[in-house]
Amino acid sequence: GENVEQHPSTLSVQEGDSAVIKCTYSDSASNYFPWYKQELGKRPQLIIDIRSNVGEKKDQRIAVTLNKTAKHFSLHITETQPEDSAVYFCAATVYSGGGADGLTFGKGTHLIIQP
Amino acid sequence: NAGVTQTPKFRVLKTGQSMTLLCAQDMNHEYMYWYRQDPGMGLRLIHYSVGEGTTAKGEVPDGYNVSRLKKQNFLLGLESAAPSQTSVYFCASSTLAGDPGELFFGEGSRLTVL
């Protein structure tokens, strides 16, 4: 099955600086790579996703890049703000037979924005 | 439109007791999932369903059973709870067949097994 590795487990940056979180995946058949944000005590929520036919996608201060050859993808947050403090999870599809069976998640990155 | 609703939100069990977590969604989604979240372990898939009457095992299915008798409901059962099942359980649903698309999560159910 799919294996998703995520680094770092904790990332502390100064407010206004950029943050980068990296993930690698094992199953070359995966073609959908979402990122979820989970604030303390809340449910995970999708913030951005990318599909394998696209190399980069941006949405205001966040962007995701995908390198299918190397099987890794990254989340970039620019001009970080206090409300960016949360745990971020990357994920990849899992294929079995004729369809996708669900997402495999990385173990998460705790992003801390220092004032 | 409530989205995905989980009940109960908190529960304490003794080892060996049984219980059922209920997940209900009002978005007419085909796919439903149960994940568990443990510190430092991310979200791990327990069981999932691609439609009414169907279920399948995920990454960590042992000790759990599920049923999807109605499209809007997905039940997670623990027949004989163990301390290793202490966790936060999240139900999720999605709509795209063959591609999970965005998962919509419930608020989570915190289970403690003593």
C-alpha cells in the first residue's frame, strides 16, 4: 500500500517568514495530493490540493508543488501569520483494483508562528 | 445543512466493553470513511465504504467492524474495547467515485478505554 512520509514534524518560523513542508509518497499510481490543516481541537480541513497533471498550484499565500519523478510534493506558505499556526497533513491517494480507496496521510507537521 | 455529524463526541469505556460510533452525513456523498488519530501518528484509515451496503478494510481494521445500511450513515463498532483503541476517531465523507476528492470531516469522537 501507499506510504507517505512528512517532514519536519515541527516547524517554527517568525511571523512574516515563509514555511515549507515536504512529503514523499511510495505508490507511483497516486495522482491526487491534498493538504489538510487542523487547528487545535478542530477537524481537519482541506486547504489546497494538486493532481498529477499539474506541477504547481497557488491560492493566495499558499502553494503546492509536485515532482512526480521524485515522488515528492511540498506545501509553501508565504508571509506567515499567527492564524497559520496549526498541524498540517499531506496525503496521497491509495489505489486498489479499479478505483481509489481513500487517502493515506502523513504524520503531520506542527507549524508554530513566532510573533 | 449539518455536513458530517458524529455521535457521541466523548466516551469512556472499560476494557472489554462494546460500543458503536455513529456518523451521519447530509450531503448525499457516496464515500464514507473512519479514521483514527493518535499523537504523532497522523490519521490512519480504519474502514471505508464506497456506497450503501458496501464496506472495506483500511490500514488498521483489527478490532473494529463497520456497517453502511443507509447511504447517509456509517457505523463503527468496537466489540471488545482495548486500551490500544484509546484515540480520537474521525468520520469523513466524499463524493467523487474513483477519486476521493475533498474529504469532509466530522468534529471527532474522543474515546478513552480504561
